Amino acid sequence: MGMEKDLSLLGNKDVTYRFDYTPEVLETFINKHQDNDYFVKFNCPEFTSLCPITGQPDFATIYISYVPDVNMVESKSLKLYLFSFRNRGDFHEDCMNIIMKDLIRIMDPKYIEVWGKFTPRGGISIDPYCNYGKKGTRWEAVADRRLEEHDMYPEKVDNR
């Protein structure tokens, strides 16, 4: 079974869903393919947080893409972590940067990007994007380039 024995959430039916921000729930496992680079992408269409001013709920689809180095995030722990934003009051931009920084802290990936596509409130949607490339590697330049070229050809937004 290998390193999977250290995972406490995967397959555990007695997991508590926390409604307060809980970064400590994130778990990692060892990347078995460290000899080659590849992307892992999570699509999270049911993200919710709260507006810090009005307390109104905000809904988004979050895309998390990363190139692992040694550690990878376990998906059930990621689901529980994202769920823990449910009652957190932060602006959209803050949520995306917090998520990215927490994932950098636990995984130390070669590259990561987090993009939140929020549903409109008051007739406007906000879609913050942030990324990071490991300093001193080719991924630092990839991060710069992807940020500079991000959303050069934006999608047509009807009404999400």
C-alpha cells in the first residue's frame, strides 16, 4: 500500500465537515512519477464563501492546476479544505491567494495556479487568477509568462 497508509481521510466514512477555515485538514502523498513533469487539475464547481462586508454567500467554480514535485495533495482532504471556506468572510481575490499559498505550503509544487470564476452578484462577476513557479527553476519563468498571457482570449460569459 505504500505511503497511502498515512492518509486518514480517504475512505473514512466518519469525516466531520468543518464550517470554519481549516487548512490543517490538507493531506499529501508522495508523487510516484517525480522523473517527469505533468499537470494535475482539480475542477471545483461548488465553492462557497461569504462576502466579508455583507455576509452574502459567494459561489464559484475553482480551477486548481499544479505540477507536483515530491508531494501531491490528496483530493478528499482538498474537498474538505475547500468546504471549510463556507462560512469564511473573504474577498474573492483573498480566497484564491489563500488557497494557493496553503497548497504551496503543504506541497511545495514546481508550479501552481488557482483561478476562481465567481457567479455574478450585483450584475458583475469577479474571476481572480493567481499563480506561482518555484524560484530558481524553469517554472518561475512559466509562471511569469502564464500570468502575463492570462486571459488574453477571454471566454464569452452569458450568465454563468
